[in-house]
Amino acid sequence: MWTLERVGVVVERVTGVSLSRASVWRLLKDRLGWSLQRPERRAVERDEPEITRWITHEWPRIKRGR
């Protein structure tokens, strides 16, 4: 996940200019039109029907085998 600190480090490496966190945020938001985004906590590939099938069929079978 990119943070303002990480972006600031990249900007400094590429341009040689050191920016504060506030300046990095203004650059991203005002000049580039970017917005704050947080990753979703669940995987995009999550297959709900398969998870339900596994919980109802496989898990009881495994649990009984203890």
C-alpha cells in the first residue's frame, strides 16, 4: 500500500526535491486529481458460493474425522 511517506521518498529519489507529507498530498490531490483509496479487506477472487459449499459439506466431514 502506498503511503504519503513512500510517495515522498520516490519523488525525492526521482527529482531530488524533498516534500512534506502535506505537500505530497496536495500534489496528488490538487495537481493529479487523485483521491484517498483504501484496499478492500476481502479478496476480489472470493467465491462466496464455493465458500458456502465448503462450510456446509467439507468442514463437517473434516470436523468429524478428529
